[in-house]
Amino acid sequence: MRCLIDEAANIGQIPNLERLMATIRSREISACLVLQAQSQLKALYKDNMDTIIALNECTDSKLYIAMNLAFACSLRMGEILGLTWKNVHIEDSDIASDNAYIYIEAELTRVSKRAMEALGERDIYHIFKPLMPNTTTRLVLKKPKTETSIRKIWLPKTVAYILRDWRQAQNELKGFLGDEYQDFDLVVALPNGRPCEGRLIEKEFGLLKESAKLPNVVFHSLRHSSTTYKLKLNHGDLKATQGDTGHAEIDVITKVYAHILDEDRKINAQKFETAFYSNPDLRQSKPQQEQSAAPSVDINALIEQLKTLRNWQIHWLLCFQERKRPFLSISNELAKRDFY
């Protein structure tokens, strides 16, 4: 089934469009937003535009799963490719209670035989048999580099349902291939069950960028986008974000994503103004303007000058000046000296 949403620019922003697109796609339904230009989509969905286009245009199943895991769970490429089904908890009860999660404890990487011989097989869970016997490298499933990379990440419900559909499709393929399927329990695997290397995902991602006319970014950019988006959603909660990303040092987040934190700090100032300083009584508490000091006048010198004037001229001058408060003391002094 294919749905066409005409005049999408006039409808306005559809809430949770990325989640909606992923959900209907998992049910073999597609949706097309009819717009006159991509600038209209950019105006509606701003920073999420490229992610929406990428998820909607992706036709490679492995890439689609990898993109959702990178964006929703902030995973690195090796963590995505090393994820096994035993560490994916997406049963009905888990999803219903918002407790669906994945557990990251391994990563897929290619290492040289010399490095393996020097270090031994410490922290290596599995060595995959090479297709070509004379290769100098091996694909291995190994422990992550840092302890903080071993972590539990909760799943959005939509991503949990996507993974369930993918597992069902993978099980059907296993049944069809029988003994020819090499089952390593990998979530993202080749059609025959063997591990999928990062270069294959990068290649498919490059084709998607070209076909969908997306910015020339690398696959790892999805992890950066994920971190940025989470910092915006949780208003700069560094510890919660670090728990998902697995960064060893929280300073990495504060340095790389400082612009996001600064935006939230600006919002904090605006909220503080509204919540505290908007009190009418406090608004009256403003710095008093300094009054200019009254000009200093030499009264005796002024009296000597006035002696040269006639009485009516003095009377007129005093009546005029008494209207100005700084000169009130002068007129009082002249009155005492009987100038009338």
C-alpha cells in the first residue's frame, strides 16, 4: 500500500513523523509527502529533514536496521554489527511497559593476525573463519575498548517493533536456507548469516545519499545527530546522554556538543525571567538614575554683577530664575540683602 499526502506544506508538521514513517514501513506501507520543493520540508521539520528522507528512501534492509540503531540508540558501527539477538529484549511485556532494551557488550571489528598473536585472544569472544585462508586479518567479535561502552540502552517502541519484524524475516530466511544459513545470532547479518562488515553498510549508505540527494556525510553522522537530538529533548542532561552514547569522558559531550548546551542555557535565562523576575514588585526594582549635581555658583560674585543692574531688571531676573529649583537658594540670598 502506498499513501500520498497532498499539499503537505499546508497541512503543517505531522507529529513524530520519523516514528510514523518507520512504523508504517515495517507494515509494508509507504507514504509520500507531496511538496513543491525540499525547502518546504526543511521549513516544517528543520534539522530532522535529512533523517526523514533517508529512512523513507532506504530500500536495503540491513542498512535500514543499522540506521535506526545508530540514530535511536547512538550506537557505533562496530556495536551495531556486533549486536546479537540474545541481547535484544523486545517481548510483548517489555514493549508494553516501555522496558524494551538492548545490551551492548561486544563489537565487530577486523584485526590483524599479528596483533592477535601479540595480545592473545583476551577480550575476544569469537573469531570468524575467513572465506579466503591466506588473509592476514580476521573478523572478530570482541569486548569494547572501554568499560563505559558496555551499557544498556532503552528502545523507542517503534524501533522495538522494527526489530521484531526484522527478526521474524530473518527466521523465515533461516528456515528457507536450512543448513546453508550460518547462524551466529547476529542482528545485522548477510543473507547467509555471516557477519556484515562496516564497509558494506558504508557502501549502501553512499548509494542512498546519491539517490535521495542527501548531504555528503558519513554513516557515523547518525550517531552525532542522535546525541544532538537527545540533548535537545532532555534539556542538556549530560549523564543520561552519556549513558546512551557510551563516551568514557563526559567532557567529550560538553566540548563537541557545546552549542546545544548553550542553546539550553539561553532558554534557562528566559525561563528564569518568566518564573522569577516577571513579579510586578520586582520589576520596579531597577537601578536609580544618578541625578546630576546642581551647578556650583559663586553667590558673592553674582551679587557684585547684579549691583550694576537696575531694580526692575533684578526683579525680572529673579522671577524667571525662581522657576528653576537649582537657583532657588540664590534668589533667597538676594532677598535677604534688600536688592528690591
